[in-house]
Amino acid sequence: LAEIADTPLLVVHVSCAAALEEVRRAHARGSTIYAETCPQYFVFEYKDLERPNFEGAKYVCSPPMRDPSNRPALWRGLQAGDLQIFGSDHCSFNWREQKELGRDDFTLIPNGLPGLEERPAVLWTEGVRGGHISEQLFVAVLSTNQARIHGMAGRKGAIAPGNDADIVVWDPDMTITATQANRHNRLDHTPYEGKTLIGGPSEVYIRGALAYRDGEVLAEPGSGRFIERAFRRAAPAAA
């Protein structure tokens, strides 16, 4: 439909080899198609839905978790540039009183899981340290390509004159075992509970102001700004 309408298309949450193959075919035809994948598809799998004591509800999302056999194709998709961005699909549902709505009827389980904070650490741990992607591609799919595809190039996604001074000082060896207690949100759980993640931000600057340092959020509530966006038909660089 996007090809008929001659309009760009962003395909989100690409989770398996078969879906990625359709994106690859579109690129081979010269279509302006962008595609995203998410961290949960590189860490969790279908059997996580079978966790006892209703713990599996924490992993209900769309598309669902897949068999790990799909992961090599997703890594190749990132390497080849068929997958240009690495998103989070962050859904801030609590397990108690929200996910639990589906105890007697799974169709009532709120759909989605949190993962915004874990996203870069998962990609660094599994991707860079795992030998699947370069440090440059890590930056591209988390930042540079995001700004280009979402119409914020020239203000976000690069350290350059005229851009906002948004800077992350990344510690490649920072090691954290994720727990609900050390997450920076108000949720009652993290699906990554007990998982050791390597790599994390030691400092974060937003528009030149220190917003985070050594595990502590320093930015003032309400300090965010709405960004006007303008899409341009420039294909993002893979790295």
C-alpha cells in the first residue's frame, strides 16, 4: 500500500526472519521502507510465556516472543541496514492490578512490556560485546538513524554545530544486574530481573545540562521540550 501511495513506511517491532525477508525484498525493489526491531526479541523467547505463577504475563506483547532461531536473521538485518533502528516498545504496565487482569482470561492481559532503560545495555551486551555489531552501528540504530527517520536530523542524533548538546558518556564495562529496585521508573517489576547487563551511561547531558550521573537522575521534572519534526526522504546511513 505504501508503494502504491508513493509514501515512506516504517515497519515497527520486526521480530522474526520471515517478516524481515519482506522488508529486504522491499529494499531490493527500491521502496522507501524503514524497519525497527526491539531488545526483547534478542533476550526472551516463546517459552518465557510459560513461566509459572502467572509470571509469563510479564512477557505478553505483540508481536509475541519468538523462537531464538530467528535471532541470527535479525542480527544480519541490522548489519545489512535492512533494520535501521532499535526501539523499545516500552509499555509501562504494572504486573499487579494490570497484567493480573488476565489471570482468568489471557485476552485481558495488557499487551506490552517495559524496556526503555534496558534497551541500550541489551544492545551493547548482546550486540557489541557479542560480536554482532560495531560500536558505530550501535550509535546509528539508537540515535543517528532515529533522528533521521523521525524527522529530527539537524537538531538531534549528532554532535555537531547547531544541534542540541545531547551527549551520553558511555561506560563500556559498566556491569549491572537488573532488578526492579535499581530501575529508574515507577513500575513494580522489570522483565529483565536478574539479568546481568554490561555497558551503561555514566553521565547524560540534555541540551548541555547534566541530566544523569552515576545512577542518579538530576534533570528537573518538566524540563523536556516538544520537538517539531519534518520528515525528509533521505535514506539513513547504516553506520
